Amino acid sequence: MLNENFLPVLHVALAGLVFQLSVIAAVGPQNVVLLKQGVKRWGVGLVVAIFVLGDLILLPLGTAGVSVVTDRLPVLLEILRWGGVAYLLWFAVTCLRDVRHPTGIDSGSPGQAAESVSPDPVVSSERPAPTADYPHGGSQVATVIRATPHYTDTPLRARRTSALAALPTALAVTFLNPAAYVDGIVVFGTMANQYDATGKWVFTVGAVLGSTLFFLVVGYGARLLSRPLSSPRVWRWINLGIGLLMIGMAARLALG
């Protein structure tokens, strides 16, 4: 009896997971940002958390029936659609611009203390104080003053500062991307509402789980591959491919 009740639920959850993976696997602004943060090897956890939070907000909104609102207000859907087209084209332009002048991504950890050391000793010329043998102070002598290291930051503070630097970009590509609202609310809401009152929420749980797994794999996978992915030559081709894909996605959204 337990299996008979559990298997249909598992089937719906897996359907939601597979559907979300098929949608989110397409290279988009979120995936690019996460890939770059993974190569930099800092702020990955924060970026993943922001992206998962975005899906925790948008996907349930779609399931709750916001797609019905867009059906009743077609102008809202048109605003989101053309806003998404403009956003994707802007992102494509930024990627194609970087193709001409590619730059590598520093894969070093920012957690090391910044140390400022004077490489050479400081030489100071001083006249000795007058003594009984040298009433006029004698000749000048060179006094060597050895510089001491100056630490400008602590490892913990550097890691926190670098991680927080990724926060505005992660928020922007999550909540300022109209295409994310079209996919996360309208498209997903339409798919989820094909199930009954319980099944649509099971479908949503599976989709959120799929997003979480995908973001974790991409972020920390890029971290493991940070050495080859930090090459400017590699990023020339990555940016070219992403730029062309963004143009294709914008065309599909405009014609859809």
C-alpha cells in the first residue's frame, strides 16, 4: 500500500526535477555568473543561495496561479517578454564584447593576508651625539633601519569582503531579469498546474530540488576546474558561445 501511494508522488517529483533541469541547463546569465564565481573560488555558496532563493520565490508563485493572472492581463506578459528580450540581448553584447579583449579570471583565493613589505632596508644618515672624545659629534654614519611587514587585512575579512562583492550581481541576474519571470512563473506555472492540487506542489518541490542540485554542481564543479577555466583563451570561446546562445534565446523569446 505504501509503495502504491509513494510511487506516483515520486514520479511527479522526478518529473518536476527533470523539467527544471531541462530549462535551467540552457546557458543563461545565472549560469555564467555562477561559473565565473566558481573559477574565482570565492562567494560560490552565497551565489548558490541567492539563486536557490530566487527559485523558491518564483516557482511557487507560478504554481500558485500567477500564470492565470498573465492570461487575464496579456499586456503584463508582453512587458515581461520584451523586457526579457532586451535583457538577453544586453547580456549577449557584453559577452561578445569580451571576445575581442578576453581576460582570464584570477583563480587565486582572496583569503590570504595582504602583506606590504619594504624590500630594501631604509638607510638614514645621522650625526652621532657629541661625546667627550668627539665634542662636535663626529662624522655622519649610516644607520640601517629594517622595515617590518605591514599586514593590511586579515584572511577572514578578505574572504567576507570578496564573497559580498558577488552579492549585487547575483541579485541582479536573479530578480532584475525579466526572462527569469517568464520561465519561472509563466512557463513553469503552466506546467505545474497540469497536475491536481497536491501534485502541482510535489512537482514544484522536485523542480526546486533540481535547481539546487544544478547550481551546486555548476558552482563547485567550476571551482574544481578553476585552473583550465581561468585562461583568457578559454574564455574567448566561452564568451563567444554564450553570446550566440543569448541571441538565440532572445529570438526564441521574441517569436514565442
